[in-house]
Amino acid sequence: MEKNHQLLEKNRNSKLKNFYLPEPSLWLARSWWIVVILVVAAVVYALYDVNVTGHTERYGRLLEYLQFNDHWGSGRGYAWRIAVEDYKEFPLLQKIFGYGPDTFGIVTRINNWEEMISTQGVRYDSAHNEYLQYFVTIGPFGLLAYLGIFFSTVWTTVKKKLDNPVAMAALFAVICYHAQAVVNINQPISTPVMWVLLCICTARGGEAYPSRI
């Protein structure tokens, strides 16, 4: 019985070993992180260069994507502006803990109703930016807690499971979700999937297979 169990363990370990990335692919996976960091840095610099330093002449047709105003992103610039302005008017307690979960529509209805209807023709019940939405509704500490879960997941997965293709695939999906969250809001059809993928990244296997998901 014990011998059969050992043979099964050996066979399973062999399959798992073959499942992981070979060394050249591991190097390629690591190089992708450099590409991602460089792209993000370039975008951040361009946004800063246009909106802070005012060098609008450098970017040609890209300017409509880089320069923030009320019409940027199909009206997202307007939603972001009123979100920041309304937050500034909060009392101290609400600046710390937010106005309340999923109350962005209440905030804008109280403070911005006439302006929204007259200038945009729509009512904004979300900030169309997940991070700004959380900042206004659950406060900076709630937002930091949310981001802490995300960044700690990225750190631990890269540190401990960089050679595990399943974990890395799930991690890239989570990163893609958080990238699009800059211009979108959490939704019942996609956000639960992100949390499941995040759990896959952080899951641990049995003691016999410490590198498994």
C-alpha cells in the first residue's frame, strides 16, 4: 500500500514538473515585467507632460486622449472632476471614511444634479473610475486596504510563483482588470471573477506540493 502511494506521488510530481515553464520561457516572462513597467512609465510621463507642464504641442492627435477635461473619455473627465470637488466639501469624518458604500449617485444628486443635466444630459451614479469611486465612498483608508490586497498579491505571486504558468496567467488577468478599472466601475459580471483569480494567485497546495496552486 505504501509502495503504491509512493509511486503515485512520484508520477504526480513528474507531471507537475513538466507543467512548469522551462528556463527560456521563465526569462521571457520576467522580461514582460520590464515591458509593462516601461509602458506604464511612458504613459504617466505623457499625462504629466500634457496636463501639468502644458506641452500640448508635442503629441498631435494623441492629445485628445492625454489632455483631461470634462469631455475626456466620453464624459469621464466630468465625472472625475465633480467627484474630487464633492469630496473636498465633505466633513472631516466623511473625508476619512467616505460617504458610504455605493453612494456616489446620492452625492452627485445632492450636489450636481442641475449641472449634470444641463451640461451632460445624464446622471452619474458612479465615478467611472473604480479607485476614485472607492476613495469617495469608502474613504482613503478603504481604498488603501483594497490596493494593499492587490499589490501584496502581485508581490507574493511574482516572488513565489513566477515559474508557475497557472498562477502567472491568473495574475496577469487580475492586473488587466485593475488596469481597466481606471476608466470603469466594478460590476457583478466581472468583479467576482477577478476575486476568484486573485484567490488562485494566493492559494497554497498541500505540503507535498508546495509549489502547486
